[in-house]
Amino acid sequence: MSVTPIDLFASTLQLHEGGTIHAGKRPLDSDEDGWQLTAFHAKTGADVHAGHWEVHPEAEEVVSCLIGKIRLYLRPERPGQQEEEIRLTAGTAAIVPRGRWHRIELDIPSNIMAVTLPRGSRLEKRTEA
């Protein structure tokens, strides 16, 4: 088997349970087995679906700011609570708990990497308070 470079910003890596890794063009089927590693350039809020909450019911998610500055928000678990804000700068990451709704906002254009088990992931339009 030959080893060739993979453009992480054009591909998604699927880390299969059996120990194999598959690089595929986006978007991959979110019902495939195994973990998914995605890296992307984010220039505007649309690139991080800032108007939506996202949840991954099957696993935690690592969200990493590779270059730039972003804010990761966790939706309140109970009514009346405030969103939790986590500021991420270049080279930092946060672990979003399994089943926790979250979203990203950009402070400046950024490169972001996320790793999660995508099965059952959902988006929900954000409503302003």
C-alpha cells in the first residue's frame, strides 16, 4: 500500500472500529461506523453554522482551534441558565460532552478541527432569547 498526503481541508477521515482509516471527500455518510475527523477553514459564521445548535448523541466531540480564535458555546442544560462560553485560541481544544448541544462563533477567520462519532448528529435552528 502506498502512502500519500491527504488534504485535511478537502477530506474527512473516517476512523473505523477495526483499526482502518479511510479518507473521503465531503460530505461522508454520518451513519458510517467509527469516528470522523474533519478540518475546515472558517471565514464567516455560515462556515460554522453559527445560527444552529449541534448535538452528537453517540459520543463526545473534540473541537480544536488550529489557527485563529473562536468561541464554543454550550447550550444551557436547564431553563434560566446562561450559555457556557469557552474561548479557544490557536492550538487549544475543548471536549464537548456527549449529548450536549453546542455551537461555534468566530472572532477571526480560523482553521478548526473536530473529532466525533457522527451517528445521530443533528442541527437545530437557534432562536434568539
